Amino acid sequence: MKPILLQGHERSITQIKYNREGDLLFSVAKDQFVNVWYSVNGERLGTYNGHSGAVWCVDVDWDTKNVLTGSADNSCRVWDCETGKQLIMLETNSAVRTCGFDFSGNIIMFSTDKQMGYQCYLNFFDLRDPQQIEDNQPYLSVPCSESKITSAVWGPLGEFVVAGHENGEINQFSAKSGEILKKVREHTKQINDIQTSIDLTMFITASKDSSAKVVMGGGQEAMEVTTTSTRIGKFEARFFHAAYEEEFGRVKGHFGPINCVAFHPDGKSYSSGGEDGYVRIHYFDPQYFDFELEA
């Protein structure tokens, strides 16, 4: 089946995110636009206008009520998903690199960049407390002096955040105390992306060291998935079996590096966002579901 091409950005895509049901796809890019699309047909529903710089991250809460974005304009914003109205704007001293709602949708976390003499911080706000929002004072702010956070996701039950750092470290930060619960060094270079499995028992990391690794929530050893560098001019998405670590498929299409990928929650399609500014939605062919890897 032909992929659906989403053209709504003028610059390279930085992140894409499905909502929990998978009927909506959110995309952000190095232009200041935050777009939302119907994933079934690629129709654009609308744009969340307000940012004045590159938007680095986007998240949507579990009941698709609110959207969270972080930008290089030194702000993290909460939007009404349906109306596009900006509900909250939290100003920071440096660019907001990662952001996310916890499972309840009441608590947000976001990390800021180490730049212009400011440190990288991981901030936690409780949206139920208007005083925190009004004073722009997080209930918890964790300084990361060693190496800045380049990607982060919430762990199960909103108890901690898993953060990937510029130096290849992965840390578990407690959302209550801010202390580091676990620390591993599985990569040698910057971690570009972290995504969790749907049941939050595992997560996968992608790094500039040309490898992706699947890590169990219990802290077992990481499994290497791929250690081959991208061949020049071949910008393709590659599919690996998580247990056998064998590649079983590739999808071409983008005219530049692929910056982000996301699986639809039902597992029947996936989307990719590229340096070329396009988002492509791919529906898997029937043979993908019949495919059995011979052990």
C-alpha cells in the first residue's frame, strides 16, 4: 500500500507522536508549527500556533485532552487538544529539549538545554496546582551538570523518568525526590531517542553511535539491535526482530535522514518524520502479519 505523505512543515521534523487510541498523529519540526493529523487518511486537523522557534518535542495525555510542546523559544506550553487554545505557558532560561505527561496527565516533566551559561534541568510541574504555574516554580527541579538530557520518557505509574544523555548515559530519575535510582552506560555517544513498549516493561534507545538497544525495565543487560552505520544516500527505516535481533525488512522513501519513527498503538502501521520535512504514514502489507522468522 502506498504511504500517506503529510506535508505541513517547512523544515525538518523533530518528533512525531500518536495519541493512545492512534487516531491522531502529532508532528513538530524546526519551524514553529505543531500539527495534528488524522492518522487514517492523513488529513490535517489543525495547527497549534504560538511558538516562535524550533519545536523539539511533543506529547499528548492519555485521554487526548491536552497537548504538551517544548521549544527553542525557551518555553514549554500546554494546549487544549480540541480547540488549539494555549492553556499554560512556562518560560525557561534555555531551549526545552524533551517533554512528557505522566500517565495521569496531571504531572508534566520537561528538560532544558545546557546553553548560554545555564545548566540542564529536569523540571516537574503538577498541573493541578495553580500556584506552581503562576509562579513558574516546579515542585521539583533536578540539575544535570555532567551531561545534558537529549531524550526522556516517563516510566510506569509516573514514578520515575528514564532520561538519555549527550554522553550516552541512561538515568532513572525519581519523580518524587529527583534522585538517580539507576544509571547505565550502554552507548558511547548521544542518545537521540527513547521509546517505551506499549506495556512499559521495556524501552528502546537510539544513539549517534549507530546502534539501537532494547533495555528491559528490570535493568537487565541491553540487547544490541544494530551496529551498522547508515549507508550514504540510503535513508530507510529498518525493521528488526526484538528477540532474535535479525533484520527482516526495510522501507525507503525519505529524501534525507529519518529523524523520528513511531508505531501506531495497534501495531498495523507506523510513521516516520524526516529531515526533508515530510511525515510518511506506512500501513503494513498483509504479509507483514503472516511473516514468521525461522529460528
